[in-house]
Amino acid sequence: MRILRSELLARQHGIAHGFFGRIGGVSTGVYESLNCGPGSNDNPAHVAENRARVATLLGIAPANLLSLYQIHSPIVLTVTKGWTDDRPQADGMVTRVPGLALGILAADCTPILFADIAAGVVGACHAGWKGAFAGVAEATIDAMTALGANRSRIAAAIGPTIRQASYEVGADFRDRFVEAAPANAAWFIPGAADGKFQFDLPGYLTHRLRAAGIQNLDDCGIDTYVDGDFFSYRRTTHRREPDYGRNISAIALTP
């Protein structure tokens, strides 16, 4: 199983975390092998086993590896207990409860994990371009501070995500960002085709995290489109595959 750990978060005692790719599970076909997405069309039993393996490596009960019905929003939940069948609709979670793992599913969108060990608060969010633009990262930080976290202490780690070289967008996409703030033009470079641009999603999120007061920040640097050890929605689309798996990133206060 391939597990990436942030050096920054690894120095925070009292948490377990990991960014998991597609290696080490039981799924087959386009979902091979560690597909952790219940929203895919994979065999549910395979997804459950994959998630149980992730939970075990985190030292968490499988039922306590939580994930959301993600809707590309700035909605963040404060989690005090687990759930079973009905995943709540949101894109971020925070908690003070040890033993609950906050899991973010992605296949090109950006997972961000957060921790303030002094306050005993962790958080996680799913930031595709819509959520990033709407402020899901800032909303996660706000929810953590409501539980007692301090922005100057929060450590944040950006996980595997699509990178600028792989993320071609149209002029309308770029215009939306530049109209919101002219300085956003910095996160776009001309693409290979006329009227196309390459968008730096993790760079844009890094800028917003810094502006929100996060001083301690790490980025794994993995491009999910390029690295075949991770699921990628865009790569799947270009290959015209029928479906795709989801990578999971998770963080928990240790029990």
C-alpha cells in the first residue's frame, strides 16, 4: 500500500494521517485496487474492505473512517460522532473527538489536512476548483478556530492533486477567477492551444491558505494525472474509461 505522509503533520504528536493512492486494495478493473469511494460503481464489498485497510493502518476502527457526500461547496461540518449509511453533504469536516478519522475522497481535486495539536483539533477538506473558489479551505479553518484552534498554530498539508501542467482550462474559466480578483491571473499560464490556459489549483489554494493566516504549510507535490499510482478523473476521461476510483486522505486524533 502506498501511503504518503506530510513531514509537517508527522511532527505533530497525537495524530494519525495519510494520503493514500490506488495501491494495496482488492478492487479490480478500472478501480484497481485501493478504491475508497462509495460513490463509484465498484463492488461495495471491495470498497468496504479497502476502507477497512486504510483505517487499520491509521489505528482507527473501520466504522470511524468517515467521508462525506461531497458537493463542491464551502460547507464544513463539526463532527462529534460517526455515521453509517447516509453520508452528509459537505466538503469539509473538523473534530475534537479522538478516534474519528476525517476522510476526503478525490481523484484530481485537492485534499487538505489540518491539525492544531495544542488545541486538540483536526480538520480536512475537499477543494476542487469550485470549492476552492467558494472558500472551503477558509471555512475549514474558521470551523477549527470555533473549536479553539489558533491560526498561527494550525499545520496544513496539501495532498495529491492535479497540477498546473496537467490542468488545461478555457478562457471562461480563467475569466471567472480574474473577475473575482485581478491578482488571480498569477495562477494561470497560456496553454498549448489558443484560448486555453493551465491552472495552478494547489498554488491558488496555497495563496488562500497563507492569506487566511496559515503559516505552517506543506505540499506533497504529487500530480494525480501524471502519477499512475493515484486515481485521476481527468486521465480516466481522456482514456474514455467508464468510471474511476477515488483516493482517500485522512486525519485523526489518536484514541
